[in-house]
Amino acid sequence: MAARTVLLVARAPCAGREGELRMYRQGDVLIVPVADDAVPPHVTRAPKEPRDARGRMVLALGEVTGHAHAVVGPGELVREPGAFGPLLLHLPEGGRVVHEEHGAITLPKGWFRVIRQREYVPGSVRIVAD
């Protein structure tokens, strides 16, 4: 099965007018822009997630394959507390999301929320294994 990258564009209100909210998807990872003024102040002071041995910011690691959805370029990755705490990505100059089995995605500069696809299993919620 060929790998593919999907760019989703949704219509959403933006500053009182109709605008586009771009969402980016690569496999089981959804990346949604967040307005600078919507980022909570404590997030900018939170500890940053470490980069991997290749210098990448890993958004999600495949439990089955060991492949990673990762961002290359300058920026920082911050995880809020909790098992399912939001993962926020800050790219001051933009960046690229790469993966061994998917096409690369170019992201503009700004803040993003990273969301992992989850599956429902009666009695629990778990992250989808990639």
C-alpha cells in the first residue's frame, strides 16, 4: 500500500470573518495550527521534549515499526502533564515533518497542537499503534 500525506482544509471563523484553518495529517498524527495568543503562558515555560539521536523532534514513535513522525528544523516541542496531555510544537521558522513511510509535510512558522489518533476499546482509550 502506497504511503500518502493528507492536507485537510476546514472553513472556520477567524477574527470575526470566514477564513481557512489548515490542518496537516501524516499517518496517525494530526497537526493543527494554534494562534500565538491562544498558547497558555505556562506552555512557553514548560520543559522541552528532548530531540532524538538524529536531532529531530519526535511527534510520535511507531510501536510496531520503530519509525518516527518527526520534525526537522529549529523549534521546540512541549508536552503538557498527563498521559494524554497535549503536545505543542513551536516552529519559529517553519519546518518539515518526516517519516520513513510517508511523504514529508512542510509546515509554516507558528504554534501547532499535535494530536495522535486514538482508538476506543471498551473500558479504555489507547493510542493507535503505527
